[in-house]
Amino acid sequence: MTATEATTLSSLCAACAREARASLAGPESLEDEEIVHRLRVATKRLRAAWRLASGIAGKDLSRARRDALRELSGLLSHARDRAVSLELARKLAENAPETAERTAFAALLDAFGPNRVESPTQPCWVETLETVIRHLDDEIAAWNGLDWSDAKRVRRELRRQLRRSRGRARRDCLVARRNGDDPEIWHEWRKAVKQWRYQREFAAALSGRASGPFDARISRLGTRLGERNDLANLAAIADRALRKGALSPEAHGRLTRAIVRAERAVQRSATRLGRLVFLRRPAS
């Protein structure tokens, strides 16, 4: 990774933020699931980039920008998470082996039916849009203000952070294999894999290297861990429905068993991919 290539990290990240900003035509954009999804992916990529650049930007700026991006992601999360969970419930219902399970999922879908959202012309939507745009403008300015002039330091810091990110993801893989029933461990592993994946994508773009089979494997692992997280969110929705009386204890029990069954299948798949990624060959 040359000094010239390293300098383009700011350009890549500023362009990522500008592209996200350009997708916002008005408050109604926040109703578009695809736009919201792309915005959330952009915030995750940029958070990973700030980790990658922390040795250049400094810990304080890196942490402040990651916190701001986390706040931005939170503004965009609720409706998207809910839509993903309900789509997952529909898929599980279609594949349920028993009529009783399908009936339980139908009850859950009835309890959490179509989103009731305010018109995008309401003040809260306008305010949210203004906040999102402000965050993205701050992000562009922060990246444009970084100094990449010390080429040796840049190369050293970027490579060091890539090694650290891989080490964290590998460590979380080993911990998840030993403690398969702890949801927090799987959640942390998912975040570590996503961060490492996005950082590798930036590094590949900086060096002009195309993503290869190993990167595709990391991406599949991140997808599996994301599916497990979606199942956990669906279980939380079912728990809330039970507490509100919108779901009977019997239906809740059937849903829980179905979700646990799907979760274990996803975890087995993720564990196999984790072995391939972390334990059979070193990351390039």
C-alpha cells in the first residue's frame, strides 16, 4: 500500500458519505427501505474505516466519529429492523414443518402488522432528515481534514489495524465455539467480522486488488452472523408480543422452539465458515 494509495482512503470515505447524502431527495427518502438499507451499510463501512485510520486520525477523533455514526445508524434502524424481522417470520412460517407453528407465526404477524408511520411531511421526519444530512456533512469534512503525508507511518498504521481487526475476529470465533449459547458473544463476533470485512474491502480498493474467494468467504460468514442476529431480534419481538397479550403462551412457545431450531442451524453454518476463515489458512 503506497503513500498515494493510502491518501485515497479519505477520498474513498468522503465519496461514500457523499453518495449516501445524494440518495436523500427529501423526507420521503426515509420511507424507502432500500435507501435506508444503503445508508445503514454506509455508516457501518465508515465506522470500520475510522477504526482502520485510528492511528492516523488519532483515537479521540476516531472514537468521536464512530460514536456519531452509531447515533446516525440508530436514527435509521427501527423501521428497517422491524421490516427484516417480519420478513424473516414470513419465511419461517412458509418452511414450518407443523401447522401449529405456521399458525403461531401467523398470530405474530397479525400482532405486528403493517407499519403505521407518520407522513414524511411531518416535522419529526423533516428533523430526522436534517440530522442525517448534518451527520453526513460532518463526516465528509472530517475525512477531508486528515493528513496522510507521512507515508511510512500510514502504511504501518493501516497494516497494524488490519492485523488487529483480524485478531479480534479470530478471537471472537474461538470464544463463540466454546460458548455457543451466549448471544452476546455471537453479537460481538458479528461486529468484528463485519468490521474486518469492510476494512479489507477498503484495503483492496486502495491497492487496486480485486476481492477474491477468501473475501467472499468472509462475506458469507458475515451474512450468517447477520442472520443469527435477525433471529435474535425476531425472538425479542415475540417476547414483547407475549408481554402485551398479543400472543398466547402456547404460540410463543412454538415460535421460540422454531426460532431456536433455525438459530442453531445458522450457528452451525457460521462455525464451519469460521473454521475455514480463521483456522485453516491465514488471511491475506
